[in-house]
Amino acid sequence: MPAKIWKDEEVSLDPIREEVIAVIGYGSQGRAQALNMKDSGLKVVVGLRKGSKSWGLAEKEGVRVLTVGEAVKEATIVHILIPDMVQSKVYKDEIEPNLKEGMALSFAHGAAIHWGWIEPPAEVDVIMVAPKGPGPLVRELYLEGFGVPSLVAVEQDYTKRAWDRVLGMAKAIGSTRPGVIKTTFKEEVETDWFGEQVDLCGGVTSMIKAAFETLVDAGYQPEVAYFECLHELKLIVDLIHRKGLSGMYEAVSETAKYGGLTRGDRVIGPASRAAMKAILKEIQSGKFAREWIEAYEKEGKESFEKYIRELKEHQIEKVGERLRKLMWRD
Ligand code: NAD
Ligand code: MG
């Protein structure tokens, strides 16, 4: 069965006009979603830590800011947009004590609920609006009269209004204009993590590095290898994004068509597919979630920053720094 997709004309804001939405956090998603919902006419208050750097910015941009606990006290929907790894503590300390029957706990990612980092009481709704794009784009496309598509889910429907609430919020941030897709918390987390590990962040950087190293090791100039293996990827991905995989092939040379179509599956062959399956299993079983929590508890952000430092030392980064200066001025 094809996935359920809601469009703008099928969704009304009316059922949530009287709700007070406490957006917790004013970072990438928090800022974009709070401003979009406010501009859509909803009642929005932002909850932040005392002394948070974002406090002044949020006030300057015209939203009311309170501490997290105070914001939750005023709210009927609590939209939690702080980093996933701090959600459990902030929930315990400041959100849970202020929850009342019939409120909704809302998320932009399914992890905290799916893995049990947060265990909400039975008498609230638990919903998710997960935009399929970074916060700044959520804001930018909204201002252009469009939006970023979102996934929506309901984990707990105490009030029997959970779908009205989640769809109303999705409309208010602009997502029903392109469309909103129905999912579950489990599907959202597992596919989101799989995508970023195998394809979007992990897979693509490893592919770029490996292709670059293969050329440089064979004696080609790193600058030329950089253009081939990294720079041009954007042009190709833009084509795929607009026209699909076969649409991209229509736009490249005949040699690129024949070469790409007969060689691609050798690069991502049985070994890579087996690795993808193993990585998916680690996600589904909770092994990755446990490893990530343990790493974060032990080392905090250092658990990934050490790898970023290592990456910065890679030759492709040094070459890239020099070449990007020639191409972009910012
Ligand atoms: P972010 O790191 O950009 O923003 C964090 C905000 O939380 C900041 O305002 C920060 O001051 C505040 N904060 C941090 N620690 C806090 C604490 N202990 N108490 C109170 N406030 C605290 O986060 P983000 O990328 O916007 O992610 C928020 C949620 O959105 C996450 O669940 C994430 O998975 C989800 N999401 C993000 C994206 C994305 O592209 N960034 C896309 C879809 C979903
Ligand atoms: Mg994602």
C-alpha cells in the first residue's frame, strides 16, 4: 500500500488555534519551527535555559521566552527541540513535573520515545513532526510560501485529538504544502539513523575519500582528484534530487552513461550490501543506541569530535580548503 500523504487542503489549523505550543530549544529546528508556527497564527512560547545564548535572539525575533519549566506550565503542547542526548534529563527535571492530563508531548525525531529515554505518562498524547530538512531550510522555504516535507506519527492518542494536533503543527510549519507522510516513531528512527550512517553522512564521505585516495595513490594531482571525486558530486546530486536516478543519467555524456551504469554496482557490491545489512541490524536491535549513549556519557561531544579532527587532517580537506577559496568568497 502506498504511504499516506496529506496535502495542504486536507489539513486545518482550526483544531489547534487555541493550543499554546511551548517550543523547547531555539537551535536549528527550534528557531525555524517556532517562527513558522507564530507566523501561521499559533500561540507560541519558547522554553530555554536561563543564560542560554539563544534567549536574546528569540526575544529579538519577537517570540516570548520563558524557562523550560515555566513554558511547559503555560503550554498544552510541548514541542521538544533540544539535542536528542539531553532530552531525557531536561524531561525529568523540567517537563515531567509540569505535565497535565490531555497535554501533548511532541518531537522532531523518534529516538527518545522509541528507545525509552523518555517514558511519558499514559494521559498525554505523544506525537512527532519530523521535517526532512535542516532548520534553516524549514524557515527559508516557509518564507517563500512553500515548505519542507515532514514525517508525522502518533505514538499515543490519549485525547483522540493527536492526529489533528500533529497535522495542524505540520501545516503551521509549512510541511503540508509539499506534503506530509505518515510514519511511526520506530520507522522514523530506524530509517533516519540508517540513512545518515550508510548513505548521507557515513557512506558518502567514505566513498569520496576512497575515490580520492585511489586517484592520488595512482599519481594523479590531488587538486584534479578533488574536483572529480568531491566537487562534482554536488552537480550530480542536484540532478538526482530534481529528476531521479535515470533523469540524472539523461543529463550526462554517453560515456558517463555507459561507464556509470556498468561499473556502479561493482563499487557498491556484495561486501557493501552486507555491511549495510549489518549496520541496519545494529540499529534495529538497539546495539547502536546503547553504544552511542555509552560513548556520550563517557566522552560527551568528544565521542565524535575526535573523528572530525582526524578528518580535518585528511589531504582532501587541505586541498579542498585551498580550492574552495578560489571558488567561493564566504
Ligand atoms: P540544535 O543543537 O540546533 O539546538 C539545540 C537547542 O537546544 C539550542 O537552542 C540549545 O540552546 C538548546 N539546549 C541544548 N541543551 C539544552 C538543555 N540542557 N536545556 C535546554 N535547552 C538546551 O538541535 P536541532 O538540530 O534543532 O535538533 C532538535 C531536534 O530536532 C532533535 O530531536 C533532532 O533529532 C531533530 N531534528 C533535527 C534536524 C536537523 O536538521 N537539525 C532535522 C530533523 C529533526
Ligand atoms: Mg535524517
